[in-house]
Amino acid sequence: MSKFQAYLKRFGISSATVQVETSSQFIDRISREYGMYVLDYRAIPAITDGLKTSQRIALWLLRSKSGKTKTVALGGEMIASNLYVHGDTSANDTISMLAAPFVNNHCLIQGEGTFGTRVAPVDGIGAARYTEVKRSKFAEQHLYIDTDILPMIENYDGSVMMPKTFLPVLPLVLLNGVEGIATGWATKILPRKLSDIQKAVREYIESGKITNKLLPHYERYDVEVVRSAESPKQYFIKGRLKIKNTSTVLITELPPDLPLEKFKERLIKMEEEGKIADFTDRTTEIVNIEIKMKRADLEGKTEDQLIEWFKLRTVVTENIVVQGVDGRTIHPYETPQDLIKDFVDWRLGWYKTRFEYLLKVEEERSVFWLTMLACFEPAKGKPVAGMIAAIKSKTELKELIEAAAEANEVPVVQENVEKIASLPVYKWTKEGYEETMSNLEDAHDRIEEYTAILKSDAKRKALYLKEVS
């Protein structure tokens, strides 16, 4: 026995494998581990639910809250839960961004208070101590589903469990848009219209193909999106304007990535250079900027030419990079259609898991009702129901219930025995017997239904299609 093995034995370790690393190997390994941690935690979203880990933690803690709570309180709970290991500022920012209407097409958190404006989508978000949040109706319909079968994982020290992913029926990663950058990878996914995503998913389930173009869509911005002829990943996003008269142009929309203040700085410079006469900003909840120009400069110009003149067109290159369905790999996609196909194939598999779980629950329920029936109709001996008045103790009643179950070859489950022994007297009447028979029939019907679904790929596809629609 070596000195090292003897040392291990002192701590109750009989054997161990020692991996010898050079300093460069060690640095390379921990750098990779840290890189993957950053990618997972706050940089690259999951294809499965479209969330980064920090966002998922916030939404997981919010799921059980029926009312509203202070943003700062939920941020504090993220830290206190031992699920979130960063500071309160980043926790509050994560929550606020999920509730910001001008950042998301559909908010997963409903905010009450100031969560940004059209002209200040992010900078206009109020301090966390002054705002409140609650579950959004959209999240209830699209995110908090199949919660009984969520794959759960441990936190960093094994003290708390949290979902590895939620199980939405649509690829939410395409809905609101997301950006992130970390070691070796970056992602920039543009937002899409909910109905377009639904149509694409439905089309793939039905035909195995997707013809929907899935152009980017900004729910609260009146912009025009055009795909570049040179690259399928490149898009032109145009603001809006109209020629009011021979010397006036009215700007009614800016591209989402062009802040109002930056555009006004551009106009001031153009005014100083004599390119425009002056401008008046009347923007409130919508963009409304009136620009005066020389008639000679405006004459003959089209709206498209003026959009170029005022630089109201931005070029955006999409880079779809997500965590794969296994949660351990990074997966780049050429098109959103390719992503949807992988998502649907993955999500369809969870319908089998759902009905395996429901079948198990129903089988356990049927055992309870069979045990109850055995107390009304024993295979031999007197029915327990007919002796209720003469039974002197709960212990005696439990023994009789167990004996009745065994006599009828029903599995004896102590939880069922305890529950039946605690039933009120009226449950042992004719009405109680009829209720038992009715529940047994319901359980039998559901067991047959779930078994048939588990045996049929077509039935599971049809269910998925129905839920998507």
C-alpha cells in the first residue's frame, strides 16, 4: 500500500483514480468549464424553452406566486434560494428585462410600474424597488405547462432543485429575440411573430416541411423588415416617414436599435450642415418628428430615398446559436426553420413522457378505488363497510382494510389504507359505493385512453397539433 492510498484510507476511501495534469492542461480544462458555465448561465439560450439559466430561475420562483411582488423582492429570493449566485443588481435586471414590453414581443413576466417606453425601451425601466411583477398570462398559457414532468437538476451544492428546462409547445427562443456573447460563441436571434411560429410548427407536424418565411417581426414597432438578396441571414429594418408637404417630412418610426436621442443628435448635425432647416420633436408614446427642409432638396425625392437620406435603415445579421436539446452542446443553425424542426422532434418526445406519467398516476388511483371496492365487495368474509359501526379503533379498521385488499389480490399500499381508514362515515354508505364504482370506471377509461396514446405516434402528433393550434 502506497503512502497516498494509506492517506485515502484514513478518510474511508478504499480506492481512487488520480489524474495527473500539467499546468497548461489544468488551465485549459478550467477555462473550458468556466466558458461552458457562462454560455449556459447568461449568454446562450436553450433551444428548449428559449431561456438562459438566470431567466429560468426567476420564472421558476415566480410560478407559485398568485399575486404581484416587488421586483427587488423577487431578485432577493433568487439569491436566497441558492439557485442564483450573482449579485442583486443583475438579478433585478434579469427580471425587469423579462417584463419590458418594448424589449419583448410577448412578456413572460407582467410588470406593474415603469418598464420602459417606446423611446427608452431599456433606459426607461424604473428602479427595482419601485416596480412590481407577477406571472404573465402568456407565461401561464405557453411556459407553465407539463410542470409535473419537468426535468429537474440540482443547484451548485445539491441543496435545491430547479428545472433543467420548461416544456413549451412552441420554440419561444424565436419569439422575443435574444443576444449573448461568451467564450467562443455569440448569438443574435431576431424576434418573430407568434402566429408565424405557430404556423411553421403546425406545418412541420403535418407535412415534415416548413414553407413559412419566418421574417423577423417587432410587435410594438411599425417597421418594415426586408431580407437581403445577398445573404439569407441579413435583414434590412426600415423606419417609417411620410412627406407631409413640399417642405416638411414627418418621421413616424425609428428602427428598434436606433435610440431617439441618437437620431436627434444626427438631425442637429444635419441642421448645422445645412442639410435640413430645422426639426420639432413631438414624440410621446409614438415617434413624431417633424423636419423642415428646403423645397429644392425635397423636390422629387421618394420616401425610400428619404429613408436612406436620414439613415432610417439598419442592417442586421442574424446568428442563430443556442444550447442543444441535451443542454450540454452549443448548436448553430442556418435558418429558423431548421431550429423549429429540431425543437418539434424534441418536444414531441415529451408527449410520451407526459402520458407515461399520467398512466402511472391513474394506475395508482385505480389501486385506491380497488382497495375501496374490496371493502364493499370482499372475495370472502364480511364486507368492511357492513362492520363500520362495530369497529372499535382505527387500528382494527386498517387491519380489516388490509385483509380485504389481500383477499381480493389488490396491492396493499399503506398510504391508501391510511386514507380509507380516515374517511368519514357517510363514505361507507350506498352513495359511497356508487362513487367508488364511478371513479373506478373513470380510472379504467383513462388508463385505456393513455395506453392507446402511448402506443400510437399518430395520436401523440394529433395532440401536439391540437395544443399548438
